[in-house]
Amino acid sequence: MRAGTRDLLTFAELDASGTSRLLDLAARLKRGAAGGKKAPLAGRTLAMIFQKPSTRTRVSFEVGMHQLGGHAVALAPGDMQLSRGETLGDTARTLSRYADAVLARVFAHSDVEALAAGSSIPVINGLSDAFHPCQTLADLMTVREKKGSGRGGRSLEGLKLAWIGDGNNVCNSLILGCARTGMDVSVAAPKGFEPLEWVVRESREAVRVDVSADPAAAAGGADVVATDTFKSIHNEDAGRLAAFLPRYRVGRRLMGKAKKDAVFMHCLPATRGREVEAAVIDGPQSAVWDEAENRLHSQKALLLALLGPGAPRCGPRRPASAARGGNGKRPA
Ligand code: CP
């Protein structure tokens, strides 16, 4: 993590070397070659707040904590005093007295920021309407495995990732992740569905980031083609599908614009026949099951970095106003 931060809310908290170290550790954990203590998080607890459903995020964090010797407590807002009006700030202060870190899946990004502002322990964003940084860690790990070059396949420099469809929370964090790893990004999104402006602007300082409405141009020569659902738990509006279909569906023809050995990625859950043809997601170029598995390994690396031996001790925070911005805006 960058100096002075111990939360992972967007992906901007990670710099290039921090990202690389996490991915190296994730790869060692996956190989069973991380060494060190058998139960490095013994006695440590992760409090997990889920305002909405999850399969991968919930199970991979819970299993990850278990494998590291720690414990995870899953909390649905309906089971908590949050449902009766207790504030996120008071909830964060209370959890900070019991647990060692908080994972939160929230509707509004400002909610995870409020938790972080009130908390004296690390806060991990398990998906908000604006960012999904844990997904990005797994995605970068997967691209390394499939397309990495150099020593141990650790370099992603010069690769091109095409994002087709909604410039959403997953896309925002992924662009930031690509910028940390030297990967160019080409986004094709309908007008009004582009990624956040500050994410694109800042990432362009490190890599090429193109944003257009043209899926074929975006996919051209790509090493990775990625997409996500067009109708998420944030956006149940049936009308929004008309903006995407059929032009932004990833099918065999669109994959044909990418490099011959390009891989297809999707964070899941997927709707076959909507944002992706079954022939692609279930075909030989699909990396989606490795991508899903890598949630576990990359998040174990994150948990070790935040809570393991040698992790910085938690102390008083900077004032919330100086530490982060609201509503998904660039933190100060
Ligand atoms: N990709 C992802 O976050 O999956 P879940 O919604 O199942 O957690």
C-alpha cells in the first residue's frame, strides 16, 4: 500500500511496486510456496458486511481467512443495528474494538468511505457502485499467469486489455490496476456509460487509455478482452440493456479482432447470450474459472499484507476529509 494508507477502497491506494509485491505473494500462495508461519493470522478476525449478495467475494474471503488461521464473521445489515439507523461511523468504531479488518460490499461508494473514516482498522472495499479493487487484484494475477513475460511471467508491460461494455466499478478499478502494471487499456462503452474521468486521466500518466464507443476498435490487437454484466445489482433498470445490445456483446466475431491467443475475462456472475456468447465464455480462450479462483489467492496476499507479521500497526487516522473524497471522487 502507499505510505499513509491501510485501506483498499479503489485501487489507487496501491502503487506499482506494492501491486507487484502483492501479485508475487499471491502466486507463491497459490503454489503453496509462501513459507513462513502455518497460521499467520491466528487470532485475527475479519468482519464482513454485505449489503447485497455475493458468491465469490464472500466465500473467497471467508475461506482465505480460515486457510491463514484467522476467522471471518459475515454480517448482513438486517442482522445489525445498521438496519435500525445506527450510523456507519458508529458501526465502524464498534467493529474496530473487536475485529482486525473490515470488508464491506456496499451500494454507494460513500458508505465504504464512511466506514473507513470511522474505523481504526483497515477497510477493504468488496465492491461498491464505483470500484471493485479486489477483483482487479485477481484479474491482474490471471493476466500474469496467461500473458506475463519476463522473469517468472511477472511483467505485463506493453500488453493491451480491451474492456467492452459498461465502464463500471470493475472497469474503474481495472484501469487503475492496468496503470500500475504497464498494461494499455482500450474501453468501448456506450455514451453515458464511460469509466470515471479521474480514473482515465490519472491512468493516462502511466499507460495508454483509449475510451470510445467502438467495440471492434477496442478489441483490435488486444491480448485480453474483458466484460461484465450489463445489468448489475446496482442497476436493475431493464431499459439500460438497450444501450448495450447487441453491439457490445462479446462474441466470436469480436474475439476475432483480438490477437489469436487472446484470453477472455469476466468477473462473474455472467449472463450467457447477453454480455457474452456461451461459445466465448465456455470456449478455449476463456480464463474465467482461473480468474474466479484467483480471488482466493490474491485476497490472501492482501490480508497478509494488511494483517500478517510485519504489517503496519493500526493507529489514529488522518481526518476523513483529508484522507478521501466522497462519491467515488478522487481521494485528496
Ligand atoms: N465477481 C464478484 O465480485 O463476484 P460475487 O458478486 O459473487 O462476489
